[in-house]
Amino acid sequence: MTSSYLFDTHCHIHEAVRRTTPVYDKWHEKGFDADPDRMIAEAKATGVGYLVCVGTTLEDSRLAIEFAENRENCWVSIGIHPHEAAEALQKGHLDAFAGLVTGSKVVAVGECGLDYYYDHSPKEDQIKVLRFQIELALKHDLPLSFHVRDAFDDFWPIFEEYQGIRGVLHSFTDSRANLERALSHDLYIGVNGIATFTKSPAQRVMYVTIPTDRLLFETDAPFLTPTPFRGSMCEPKHVRVTAEFVSNLRQPATGANADNILEQTIAATTTNAFRLFLPETNT
């Protein structure tokens, strides 16, 4: 599968329809045109033709499914974010969450994982909910979208207990060692606007060295707006900015001209996204 359209593999624009969690209040700031169909149209005009709406709670995942149901080229990853693990357990949400997995537009589970940078949920709750989502995805032969922050020492031993996991490390900014470990497990690597504003030379080098057949682009909209649009709301259309930036970084190593490397990168990353999320689809 090849395409001239980019694929935003991780966004939260369904939250612009209606607020289900305070995390996404940003969509509802005064003065912002929070019309998701306007966002989708502008994204397509910019060359971004596909997207995955990613859930972070039971209700948020339900909203994502509702949002994607009648929108073309829009799919869903149902997830319980590690920050939300304690509440999901306290309120007994796991059974109802599992019931969402067979939705017609559901193509993945997550974002799920471990986040020790903040202390919003105890580590043991995060681990329990991560295991639950891994096992749910494996049962239904779905890939996973992983959120791992300051927690790889706990994440890898859990991950490596399971066989057959397919997935992506969303918003990856970690070490070269963890990149290599991810690649050894055939995981995809999600790159977003952070690539355009990181101050870390090591991260810049890492973005160059991710194998093309393991690279995915994403926005995490409404967050992580790429340079030069910092200060404005991140939307799916901004995938192209990140794709152009990363392609320019990678161009010297390829010997291709700038236009060719961008075209090749768009085609490759969209193929990767379909291979991971929609392996039965030929577009």
C-alpha cells in the first residue's frame, strides 16, 4: 500500500466534539474553532488523509468510537492512559472497556503503558491496567499504542513476558538503547512535533537513524505543536510539518533530493501505518 497522503497515527480530535476529560479542555478554549470536520478538511488539503483517534479512558474511548463511526478514513484506538489507571480500577471500568474492542472502527488498543514522570496513578495500578490491555489486544489480534515515560525499566520485563505483541511506541523521545530494544521487538516508532523543537542533539540523531520501515508520524493533537507553529493548537494538518522536518534531517544520509525524500517518507510511513493498524486494507 502506497499513498501520497500522510497518516496521523495518534491524535485526540474527537475530544473537540464534547469534553469527557479535563486533559483536553484545551480544545474548548475561547476563540478556537473546535470543529473537527474543519480540522479534517484542512488536514486533507495539507496532504494528511488518514488518522487514528486515541482514547485515554472508558468514556473517551466511547467518544472516539462515536466520532469515527461516520467519518471516512478515521479509525480508533481504545485506551486507558496510565494516568487514568487508578480511576479505571476504582470505578470498575475494565469489563465495559473490553466490550468496546469489537467496534467496527477499532484498530488498536492504547494509549496504554507506564508513566512515572507524574504520580497520577500508583505504579501497581498502572502495571495492572497495562497488562489488562496487552492481554485484550493479544486476544483480539490488535496492535497496541504504548505510552512509556521514565518507566522503561519496568516496561520491558512486562512486555517481554508476552509473545506476539504488535505496536508502536507513541511519542518516542527516549534513549538509543531503548530505541534499539524496541526495534529488536519489531515495534514501530511514533514521531511528532517534538522532533522539530527538541534541544537534544542525540534525539536529532535518533530521528535520522530510525529505520524507514519502522517510522510512523503522529501529532498527539491538541498537544506538541511543531515549530514554527508553537503557541497555536496542534491539529492533524501539522503532521506534514513534522514529516517535512524529519525528511530534511534524513536527506543527507539518503543522497536523494529534498522533494524525493519527502515523497518517499510519506509513502513509507503511510504504508507502515496501514500495515500496523489496517493490515487487511488495500488502498
